[in-house]
Amino acid sequence: PSVAKSQLLRAIINIAPLAISTTGRGSSGVGLTAAVTSDQETGERRLEAGAMVLGDRGVVCIDEFDKMNDQDRVAIHEVMEQQTVTIAKAGIHASLNARCSVVAAANPIYGTYDRSLTPTKNIGLPDSLLSRFDLLFIVLDQMDADIDRHISEHVLRMHRFRSPIDGGEAALDGSSRYGREDEADADSSVFVKYNRMLHGRKTERGRKRDTLTIKFLKKYIHYAKHRIQPELTDEASEHIATAYAELRNASSNAKTGGTLPITARTLETIIRLSTAHAKLKLSRKVTKVDVEAALKVLNFAIYHKELTEMEDREQERQREEARTHRADRQGPTTTAMEVDDTPRAQQPTAIGSLERIEAFKAIFGQHMRVNHKDTISISEVENVVNAGADGHYSRAEIVAILEKLQDDNILMIAGETVHMIHCGIGDGSIGMEFLVCTAP
């Protein structure tokens, strides 16, 4: 208890494009799947969709999963395995799609986690249900001074922070709360603007905070989920088969066992996690690197080892304090009372004049619109721009212009491939909502 399970579910509901929230005590089997009701006027039987049917192609968050009755819990077995809900009641026989992901949060069977028992006995759920979950994480309330201090500082900052809508600092300077310019900036921004009251003090001067906005995360997840369909390569398939055989062998030889039983569903879990990792990179193929990343997460979830001693963490904390002490002696850091950072010296770049930047954007935007292309490499951008421009653009200048557009929250540079999302190409602008550059 008290490890922010409900807060995690709330974060998923805010980020997911489609999410349904429910609780174990307030949900029944028909409420989660589908119910047969009678029309008050005509008396005819009709079907009413439950939470999992309404959450088709989305996420269903179930809090207090351990408080649900066993009969109601069995009702979701078919949904988690076949992704459908079959109803055969009152002369109605129907099959409804329920292709949703289930995220459940539960407390141990004894209220608190007993370290002397195995994870399976602490969880108290049948293997037939646990095997249908891809991952199971045991979150413990560790007594550590550093973690407790970070949590307390975060809670205090959340109590002190007031958003502009609630009459915070941005609304007291005379600006409009609902200005269209502010809304446009918020819609196009990729990273969250730093706020000392909300994010705390900066430990290093000039450190860039890579905190993505919720709106950008929604767009990115929606694009990766619906536009990217990776394919398994031969190397990845062989690695998945070998890893599954090793997991089965390790589970049979283990004395205590893990949090999840190793069944044929685990093989599908590895495939889904590997595909999801490839989608996150906007890659068209599932490679061995994606499989290794999926196995790392799966091994951590299955063979979760509780921290019975604090010696390792205490040693790590001492090493961190030593590194912090050396960093303090090398240069000063900002204090908690500092609100604005001093402007840093401007670094020389390879960007040309403003006219060359506008010409670059015009040629590049026209090429993407005419050819109806979604992806393009930076090398191809160099060839296209130099073919249509009056002056020559060097590779360094093109990269510098892309970095400037990245600073303006127009694109992200992470590799050599540019993925483009079209929106309203009727005007003469570059015709894109945002660009994402990732490694192939």
C-alpha cells in the first residue's frame, strides 16, 4: 500500500488516446464485458457494452483488482485471451470486439508484502489469470532517506504550484488566461517549459530537461500505434525461440519460481513487447535489439528480487555524494531560490542567413507535398535542397537548420530518417504538424 499505484493509473488515463477507468469493488462481470437489458418501452432485449467493449483498441485501468469477486474476475478471462466478448443470453448470441490492454493494480493478499513468502503466495491470484498478464511488477515501500526526501519534495511542490487557470503566476502578470497564442504554443511545443515551483531546482547549470508534453505524447503514441506495423526478422524470430526455451528451462529448475508462470502465452508476450519496442522507435522491422530490450523487461518482471539489505544502496548513495561534492568544487550550481537562469553565451553555428533558411523550408516542403512522402532521409534532403536552391547547402548547414527547427519545437533529430505527419496542405506553408527524425 501507499506506493502510488492509483497515481500510475491516472497517468496512463491522461496519456492514452482511449482509456477507461474502473475499480474492482465497483465493477461486476457484466459491467466489464456486456449486459443484456430490457427496453422499458418495447420490452425487447438489447445489449449494453461494458468497460472492456467500450475500451476497444484502448486501455482499461482496473484499480483495487484484489477486491473483485472471483466470479466477476473469471468473466474477463475470455477478453484477455481472445480479445472478444461472447454473449449467449435471452435469445441473443453475439460476439463483441474487446481488443484492449488491461492495466490492473492490487494489494498483497495480507495487506502488506510478506518477504518470508514467495511472490505467488503474496499475490494470491490464480495462475490461470496471472498467465494472461504480460508483465507483473512488485512495487515495495522501501525505507530509504533519499527516496523519502524526493517524494516529500515532489508532494510539497505539487501543493505549492498553481496553474495559470487556477490563478497562478502566469495569470497575475496581466496576460489572458485563454489566449490563442498561448494555446498555439502549447499545442506545438514538444518539451515542457521549465517551472521552478513545479520541477524544483536545477542541479546543473544549463542542463536540458527532456520532459515531453502530454499532447505530444498522445500524438506520438497514436502515430506509432496506427501508422507503424513492424515485421519480425529471421534473426529476431530465432532469438525469441531460443530465449523462450531458456525461460522454460530456468522456471523448471528454479526453487521458488517467479511472479508469472512460464507458459505458451509468455512466447506471445515476448513478441508483443518486441513489436512495441520497434514501434516506439518508429522502425518497420523487429530486430534482435528489440528482442533483447523486451527480454530485459520481462526478466525483471518475472524474477523480481526484493531488497533485503540496504548496504548496496547506502554505498551507491555515498558514491553519489562524493561525485556531487566534486562537482560542487568544480563549478557553482543554481540554488532553489533562482527562478531564471543567466543567459549562456551564444554558440556559433553553421546556419546561414534568414533568406537561406526560408528557401530551405520552401523547397523541402514543396518536395514532400508533391511526392506525398511520409519518410525521407537527411541525405535525400541534402540532394533535394541543393538541386532546387540557387546556392549550395553543405551537410553541416542542413544539420544546423534542422537543429534550429528542433529548438523551435518543429522537429526532433534522433538519427537519419525523417518521419512526416501531414496536416492541412492547402496553404503555401511547409505543410506539417511536426517532424520526427529517428534512426532507421
